[in-house]
Amino acid sequence: MTDTPVADDLAAPFRFEYDPATLRYGLDATRALDTELDAQGYNRALVVCGSTVGTTPAVMDPVRDGLGDRLAGVFAETTPAKRLGTAYDGLERFRETEADCLVAVGGGSSLDVAKIISILAATDRDPSAVGQALVDSGTIAVPEAALPPVVAVPTTLAGADLSIVAGVTAAPDTCPVDEPASGGVSGPELMPAAVCYDPELIATTPQPVLTASAMNGFDKGIETLYAANATPMTDATASHGLGLLTEGLLAFGNGDDDPWVYQSLTQGIMLVQYGISRADGTTLSLIHAFGHGLTRTYEVQQGAAHAVIAPHALSYLFEQVDGRRSLLADALGVSNADDPAAAVVDRVSEVVTALGLPIRLRDVDGPDRAAFDEVADAVLEDAFMANAPPELDPTQDDIIGVLEAAW
């Protein structure tokens, strides 16, 4: 006799609209960039990256070899600040090289700058007007004209690749604005045309950089499973991706440098992103809202913020709601535990410890306890909180309690 499924395990009615990038995965896949550009119909690519990536032969040699005659030039000036002024410098280089597409190599910063370059290339607005719009509204309008396509070649595990958003900042010393500004741009047009996932390129990234980025991608998978707008499709990809990431991150953190580790990490980060950034919203919620609250006005690195806060945010979540703890326990490989909620928290803490990431808020360049009220307000106001389980109704005291636990 077959057991009848529990109603809570069945999906509520939903609509899933998702237009992803073309995904290309494989060992040494970067050297097939020319084949992908040919399939997409692009002829001349401007590579967009940071100065470190741009001067690292282990990364750039495969990119140059892969693009071959389609390489129009390299713009190696992106920074984590994601400056609008940098994007305008990149736009000038894009036009000088007569490129028809952008290949973003590196982490999320380079991909975001490439997306902004793409937007600027398709608009005829004066730079001062674009800058003022960012100051006034916190965003830049995506033009109706077709944008030059972006092909992403990630070298980190931040999970910013299959995304329709981009962050951007502006400062008076780098751009025609009267005051500093920051914000984001969003639209289906910002989804990359293709993403090239190459484990051998991921393996070139220094361990501190890779571990710092890993928690961002790992937490994307975790949040996708308990998000208010989770679907069976994202359940499937996030669950399998979390399994691969958990195994790979624990091995990586324990010093295993075998090729399978990077293959597991690369496939895992690809899967946890699939379907989470859509025109009708994203699955990111509680942990990412905490991350934003901790990093928007403080120097703490995003991955470090996620490492510190994730176990405590999950403990709070499970105290308040179910949080799909059994599904998470299964994805993280601890389904046999008597207490799945505690097992999930312990498993996440195990990953953080294996990666050598900070476990206390007092040990990072973040807020002191006197600023917890301010941070809590920012967390509660963060747009990602709308994606938390609908039964969750956090108060400022709740958020401060999580911060105190993490302190």
C-alpha cells in the first residue's frame, strides 16, 4: 500500500516564468568561448574583468585562447564598488574596439559592471542625466532598445551569474553626480545570454577569495527551499545543488584539491541559481536581508556576513515556522537526524567552520552592538524580506536577538 502524500508537501498553484541564459559546463569549457559566441551570433567580444583577474595568466590565457579572433579587447578596471564611472570608461572601450558583446570574467562585480555597460551602450541619455537618475531614484532605467549581450565566465562561487539584477554606485570624483549614490538595476534584459561554467577556471581562484564567496551561493540554495515563492522546479535544482555544494565545500575546506571538488562546486553553484531570479521576483529572503543590513554601511565582506549570521538566522526561522526543515535536512545530507532543524543549523555551521570563515559578528569589520537597532531596521526594510515564509512576522526585537546571538 502506497502512503498518501502529506498535503503540506504538495505545491500550491503557481506560475513559473523563467528565461535563463544558455549554460555551458565542462572541464576547460572556457576554451570553447568562440564556439559559444558563434552559436549566439556574436563576432567581437570586449572582456570585462578586474585588474587581478586581468593579470592572472591562469585565467586570461584560456579566455584569450577561447575567444581567439573574436577577442576585441580587454577592459580590466572593475572593482567591488561597481562604479557608474567605471562603466562609462568601459563603454568608451566597448565603442573603441567596435565590440558587439561583452564577456564578463570574474565575480559578481565584473558581471554587474558589464551589465551596466550594456545598458549605457543602448541609451542616448547624457551621463549627467543617468547619474542624477541614480541619485534620485536609486536605479537606472533599462532602455527599450536591444542591449549588447553579456556572456558570463564566473571564477567565484557567489552565485551572481543567472541573475536579472545588477548593483551600481556613483561618486562625485568618478562620475557627474553631486553626491554619492548607490542602487540597483533590474529587468529580464539583464539575464546573460550565456554562462560558461568551467571547474578549471574556478580552481584558479585563491582559496580566501573562493571561501569568501562560497557562503553567498550556498545561502541562495538554502533560502530558495523555504522561500514564499518556492516551486517544485526550484526545489529540485536547489536541493541537488545544495547536496553538491555541501560535499564540495566540506572537502575543499578540509584541503582536498582533487578535480572532483571543483566539479562539484561548479555544478552546485550553477544549480542553486537556476530559476531563483525571475521577472516576478527572487527566492532570496531572510539571510540575504541580514547580509544587506550588515554590509550596506559597514566594511564587513558579504560572504563573512553570511557566514556569521546564517546559523543564527536559521535557528530563529525554525523557532518561528517550519521553514521546510525536513527538505533542507535532506538536501544537506542529514535527513536521518531526530531533530532536522537542529541538524540543518549544525550542518551549516560545519560548512562555515570547514571554510575557516568567521563565526562571531565581533570578529568582522561590522557594526558594534550600539548599532543593532539601525541594522535591524535595515533588515526589516530590505525588499528580500517579502520572500520569507508568509507565517514569519519578525519584529525589531527579533532581529536584534539574532544579531545578539551572532555577536
